[in-house]
Amino acid sequence: MADKFAPMVASVVPVLNEEFTIVPCLESLCRQSYPGKLHQIHIFDGGSSDATWRVAMEYVESRGERHPRIFLHQNLGKHVAEARNLALKVIPESVEYMLEIIGHCTIADEHISELVTKMGELQRKTNNNVGALGCKVTARDGKLGVQESWIEAALSSPLASGNGQFENFTGTVETSVPAFCLHYRVALDEVDGWNNEFITSQDSDLSMRLKYRGYQLFKTDVVTVRMAKRTSIVSWGKMGFRYGFWRTRLVKIHPRRLRLREFLPWFGLILTIILLLSGTSYWSIPAMIYIIVLAAEGLRISLHKRQLTSIIGLPISIITFHMTFSIGLLYGLFGKPRSFNDRESINGKLN
């Protein structure tokens, strides 16, 4: 059909030390049913110290002149926001939409086609007023390790997932925090892209600025990104701290992103201390309620996922996240981000 919505799409892939995950990622992008001549892939390496660059180069050379074409770039800024801003500069103006992907995730063959179709429907309804369309995020392919499965279970729980990229939802709905978006390039240019000061939460900052400009943001469950996440409780705790730090920095700039539920652990601790200092015998009640809720959630998840170890592992994961996220929130008031935010993956495992 002459009026079929078939824009040029560029997949933007920031990578850092991902020699074991970059090929599956690229293979999933190259298998897309969306016409190869309307799709190009741009890899931005942030200074990998492993073989990521060589592995990616060999994969590009093995494809020859086949579509979609793959382009390799050096991201001297290292971080994701800087990679995506570089993409806005080097990707041809003929590209109308940019797809967010990272080097440790994969997508199904119909991913881009489904997102483009849904985006076309939304743009027609809103007179091209959709700035981004995100999707669901699930576990990577393959068998998960024990601690990795606990973390995945925690991300599926409302006690840890919040309303960000790991939230469970159904349908196509308007949102403030879409994940792994298909971005409308005109909208990105209007808000001057990503804020390079954000090492984490750069997408939340971008989403807020798109909304300020009047663009609508959506997410849909028609497609899913399979993402490798943290594989140990230690790395999960580091992530919690990092996310807490950047949430405070984000709220300082965008007060509308404040969510009181994220401060509940602090409220519970302060309430417990007040009750204890007051001499009442009820000081332990907040902690007991917290323990009961965690135990019930651990039982629910273990039955739902048929994973017995989650009875213990889920509470451990949620407590770890609540503690580290809460400390990160506090540190965000005075700490320096680059003292701990040189985030990398080593052999495909995030730290």
C-alpha cells in the first residue's frame, strides 16, 4: 500500500566489555522481518577493554554488503547518554526513528515491525505527537543462575520493580517511563537529546523533557526485550545504590518524578526509631509488618514461578534493594557520581 507506514529505523547499540553478548544481540537485530533496506544498526563502543570491538568487527565483515548494514563507532564519552547523542550526530537524516538497544539484550524477529506498526497507529491518532514507544522487558534467553533467578523474581514483584522499565503491564498505554523505546527523531532533536550528566536514569530525564515539550509517551506489550540483568546479590546491591543516587539527582531537576513509595524504607526506619525512643513496646511492629509482607511475597512468587528457593531468595533480594536504593537516595544529596558510576559489564555480567 502506498500509504503504509514504513520509516527508516536505526538501532543504536551502546556497548562496553560485552564480547560474549554482542553477537547474539546483533544476530537478533539482523534477523528482523522489517525490510533490511529500511533498517541500519549502529554500535557505539565506550572503550571496551575486552574483545568486544574485534568480535563486532568480525561479525560486520562476515555479513559483507547484506542489509541491514552495521556501522561501528567509538564512543569516547563511554556512557550510554553520550553514545545516543553521538548517534544523533552521525546517523543520516533520512532515519526517522531510533531504536534503543543495548549489547546484552536480544529481541524477537518481529520486534521492529510490530513497534513500527504500533507507532504508526499512534502517530495517526495523535497527529505525530508520540515521542517514544517502549516495550516490556523480561529475562534473557537460557537458564538463569540461582541468584540471577532471585533478582529476576524481585523485578517481577511490585515491592521492587516500581513503575520503571521492569513494570508488568498489559496493552498499549500512555506512560512516563517507557523502556527500550522506538524514538521519534524529530522529538529527540527538539529536546537536544540526552543529558550527558546522567550515567543512570538518562532515559527518565529524557522522558520528562519530552513530556514538558508536549509529546506523549507510550509502552506496549506487543513486543518484549530479553535482557541479561544482574547475576549476583552483590551486583544487584550496587545497582540499587546507583539507581537511588540518580533518582535523587533526577528529582532535583524534575520534582514531578518524586514517588513517595520510594522513601517508604526511610519512613519505616524513622518510625521505628521514634517508637523505640518513646519507650513504647510497639516499636517492633513496623519491622514485623515488613517481614510478614516479604515472607508472603516470597511464598507467592515461589508458587507462581514454581521456584522453591525464591521463598528465601526473594526477601533477600528485596531487602538488599531497599537498603542500597535508600542509601543511594541519601548519597544523591551530596555525593559525586563519578566516584562509583563507572558501570561496566565483564564477560556479559553486569557489575
